[in-house]
Amino acid sequence: MKIFYAIQATGNGHISRAMQLYPYLLKHGTVDFFLSGNNASLETQLPVKFKSNGCSLHYSKCGGLNYWDIVKNIKPRQIYKDAESLPLKHYDIVINDFDSITSLACKMQNINSVQLGHQASFISPQTPRPDKKSVMGELILKHYAPSRKNIGLHFESYDTFIRPPIIKDDIVNAQPNNLNHITVYLPSFDKDCLEKAFNSLPDLQFHWFLNTITHTHTVGNITYFPVDHKKFNKSLISCDGIITGGGFETPAEALYLGKKVLSIPIRNHYEQECNAAALKKLGVPVVYEVGQDFNTIIENWINLDCKYPKIQANNIPETLQYLFDTYKD
């Protein structure tokens, strides 16, 4: 079987999921990957056969989206050419993890696809949303990368087609411990937006993963790390808690390990606002604005004795079998 797998590279989560799925997919045939977008900072470690700049996210300085930069970097004519050039008819199955170019190519070439990923879960109205829904956000989630078949991934099974998150083997096989540091991964924040707050808590140790860091080094109570999946996994497994965005994969892995989570969703990022709503239902504290009291918020959170429900890990062979069966229907 020849498998085409499209990855939306607007973040590291999609790539991380593909890397975990890849060896399981190889049991069913050969896999060619299409990487769309250029936000990811993880080393891909996948046989990427096709690439496109696609549509990428751009951030403001301290935790928000820069819509002007997003819009001005979209090139519709190139997107159309990239979709037209994808040889999807040479493949037995097309798996799409929220990529609009592959979705357009499927429409142009009359090819079926299965959307497999977190965004597919939002096809269901039962998946948690914030109190105030965004009309534009809902349109993007449902129509940015449509497929005839959908398999969603989320913290809980809110609907019949939604399955548990794909958890990396390194996390599933880990023995979690607590070395009393706080892991930080907030790619939408520049270093100087948060450094003062962390420095004002000298009794707390921070492992801070940043795209702008090239080598590991420690200054005061902060150890700065480049974005590296092995170092990140090690830090997460042994942390007291993690401060992260409103994404999906990192909070899912932290909850699987039984770690404390403090979520700061990216401002005006509707999917992350939806994830924050789901996390709040699980008892996870969410911060929507980082102000001068952020150090107090961190201190109160890390000293809070709280237990979240432990989430399940996806049964990958079972999910892939369901995917292939769904594709045939």
C-alpha cells in the first residue's frame, strides 16, 4: 500500500504525531510525507517527499497572533500550483492532518482523504468550545481542510469518531518522577516577555525551551534549552509541572504523566481557546493574559495540591485499522 501523509507544520505537535505514527504506518506499506508550512522547529526525521510554504502562523511579541503577517505571507497562486502538482492518484490512501493544500488537491483530483488529527474533532458540536464562540474560528476549523472522513483526537471521546491522543512511546514507557523544576514551552512568547517573572521566583527552577536558543545553558534559576524532543521529553517526565500554551499534544502528554499544567492559550487563536475550555473542564488552570502578577500566579499554581483525571493513550494499531476501514467505506 502507498500512503500519502500531509502534515500541517504550523507547530511541532503535528510533526511529533506523525513521527510517532510512522513506524506503525510502515507495517501497512510505504509512506511519503508532505510538509506544509514553516512554523515547526523540530527536526522532522521523516521521509518528506513534498514541501510547501503553505499557510504559516506568525506571532506577536508576547503571546498573540500577528494576523497581518499571516495574511501577507499567503500566496494563493502558489498554493493552487502546489495543490495541482501533488500526485495523489499514485497513492492508495491520503491521510491529512489539517492541511488545506492537500484538501484542495483532493477536490481538484477527485480523490478521497481521511482527516486524522486534533482539528478533526471539532467537526462535532459536542467537542468543548469557549463560552463565546467565534464565527470565523468555527468556519476555519470546519472548512480549512475538509475531508469526507474524519478521525478526531482529543483529551476525551466527546463523539463516536473521536479517539484518545497519540502519546509518544518515550512518554508511554516513562517512569515519571519529580526533580522539582518547571518545564516551560510557550513558542508564541519572546524571551523578554517572561524572563522577569521567572527571575523573580529564585526558589523555583525553570527549564525553558525556546526556538531562539542554540545550546543549553543556565543563568540564575533558568536553564535555557533549544527545542529538542529528547531533551523536552526528559524535562517533562521529571518536572513538577509545565507551563505551556493551549495546544493539544503537550498538555495531553503532561496529563498522561500526571503532571501539573498551567495553560496560556495564544490570544485570538480560536482552536487554543477551545482547548482551554476542554482543559478547564478537566480542572486545569488557564491564564488568558500575562500581566505583572504572573509570578504570583505561577507560585500559587505550583503550590496547589491538585489532581487531574489521567487521560488515556491512543491504541495506535486499532486506530489505524479503523482509519483504513473507514477509507474503504
